[in-house]
Amino acid sequence: MAAKRARQLNSYYRALGEGSYEEFTPPMVDTPSGNYLTIALEEFASGKIDYHYRA
């Protein structure tokens, strides 16, 4: 899940550079990190993202 969210953040920042970012969710935590995986893990740790595993 963290890797998927990191890819979403990567898409957000790429679109932000191009000027069209409306369809992507921005980071939900304030962090000095520029690493997308770190940002995703911080979002999970802060409870901003919830997931349910389906077996």
C-alpha cells in the first residue's frame, strides 16, 4: 500500500510541474522529506490513510 501511495505522490508532483494536478491527491502530512515512500509511510503512521486487506 505504501508503494502504491508513493507512486500516486510521484504522479502528483510530476503533474504539479506540468501545471495540471487537479486529479491527484497531494501529500496529507507536512514533512521536510522529499522521498515519496517516506511521505507515504508518514501518512500511514499518522492515520491519514487506512486500508483493509481482503483475503
